[in-house]
Amino acid sequence: MAKEQVCVIFGGQSPEHEISRRSVTSVIENLDKAKYDIHMIGITKDGEWFLYTGDYKNIMNGEWESDSQNKKKAVISPDAKDRAILVFDGDSISRLHIDVIFPVLHGEYGEDGTVQGLFELSHIPYVGMGVMASANGMDKTSSKLVFQNADIPQADWYVYNKGEDITYAMNVIERSLGYPCFVKPARTGSSVGVGKAHNRDELKSAIENAAKYDRKVLIEENIDGHEIECSVLGNGKDVSASVVGEIVPAVEFYDFDAKYKDDATVLVIPAEIDKAISEKIREYAIRAFKALDGQGLSRVDFFVRKSDNAVILNEVNTMPGFTSISMYPKLWVAAGLEYGELLDRLIELAKERVK
């Protein structure tokens, strides 16, 4: 049988650009080369698109960008009859047929529905959530409303819009949420721009910092709980949840450095919690995924409150990390689905969506 033509897309313009490069390196390493021809499109931080044909090991360190011999301007064609990458070589344009797109993109312009809209126009099957599910999943304020409607327990929250009276906002936050509280840009991932405020000065500073990344800022009550994650896989009614794992950071909360730089962070898989609580988490993970009209994959993050073991949804990640230390693939490996098999399944799910 002929190999399937898979286009992996990496990089992007979000603050998570480097994480995308790490994720895609792991994806390429684990894709079955006997099944797939792999085509690599890299997006620079400035938003330039290139077809990269060099050594994929140069992606993680960023050296691919300076490899002029092995990259050409290229884009996904929005023309539904092309179903191809358009490759530019001087005044000529060639078409490279693609069967499936695997967008290993995190954050703004990659996980928020924008690039998914291009894929929909192209009529090329793609891994992951659709346009609306991606947009709602990325926007923590929108997803809060979706999950509230689905009757899934969440932390109390407040939304601050950049330019509003910050003094008024802080007064409301202090009355309704108290300290400590968490401050997050509404539409970033990997804990970019996230802060924890213990007093009014820290709250003001955290809001101003988060507002550098997004005009909407989400402030949430602090939940003193275990940080639990669950991976979800499937389309429509056929959705499965993995075993659950616990994050035990060495710092006060699981920030960017703890996720990607701090070797002291411990991942406990499966999580050492009561079986009934674990099953409740898996149930809520699938419910949250379906509430978003999820397709393909998500990692769903929870707190288990220490005082009463209540399960509280934190957020859904519509394109979770795929690095060598990422929880999404690790949880599926613990459930018996090896990394390569997981990638095969994600590609199958992408194709099923268009049948």
C-alpha cells in the first residue's frame, strides 16, 4: 500500500512556539515511517510559513530556520480541489498532495480555531478539535460558560477586561474570591502569563502582567487540591478517557518552568487517589470534551480538593503537549496505548471526521 502523506505543522506566533518545536520533534520521532511520508511545515514567530526538508532534529533548537538549503516558502492551499501544500520556488508554484494534517501547534493562532478554519477550507482531514471547539477550549472564559451549562464543578471566577477600572475589579475580586487567587490570560496555555496573588499589590501586578498576553484576564479562587490530569481520545459518542495522573510540582504551583524546566516536578501515574474519585474524574473529562463538541483529543485538568475530595474542573487543553515529558501521551502509555499507536489513532480519527 502507498504511504499516507502526513503534514506536521510546528512553531507559530504564540508564546508557546518553543514548546511546539519540542512537541513536534517527539511526534516525528514516533510516527511510523513505514506508514507515513512526513512533510514538515514550520511557522516562524513572525508568521512566515516554510516547507522544511532538512533534518527534523534541527527543529527543536531552532536551527531549521537558518537552513536555507532545505526550506521553501509554502502554505496550505485553501482551495478545496488542491488538498495540497503550495510550495513556492521563485515564480513557480508546485502542489504537494496531503492526506492528513497534524497541527502540533500550541496557543494563539494554532489552538484557537484560526488555523483550523484554514484546514476546513482546504478539505484536508486534520488532527484535533474543530473551529468552534478549539476557540471555546482556548478561551478559558468561554469554556467556563460551556462547562457551567454541562453541570461540571469549577472554581469561582471573575473576568477582567483590559482597560477597565482595575481598582473596581480588585475590590470585587477581594470580596468574592479572596486571597490567594490565580490570575490567567484568557487565551494562553503552558501557564504563560499565569500568576498567584496573595495580596492586593500582587493582584494588581499579576493582572497587569496577564494583560500583556491577552485583553481578557481570568481570575479564579484558589483551590487547595491535588493537580490531576486525564487524557481523552475519540470522536462523537465514541470517546475514551485514560488513567489519571497527578502533578506534584516542587514549586507553589505548576507554572511554565515547572512544566518544562524543573526536573524536581514529579508525575505520578496512575494518581494515588481513591478509585471512585478517579472514575469521577474520567467521567467529567469525557463530559467536558463532549460539551465542547470535542473531536480527536484533549487533556483535561482537575483539582481534587484536599478538604473534602471534591473534583473540580480546571481547564481543557485542545492540543496538549507531545514532548517526551508531556502528560497526554504518558497517560495513554500507562493505559496500554503506546506513543506510536496513539499517533496512528489520532490520524484515523482525523480521517473519520470527514467520512
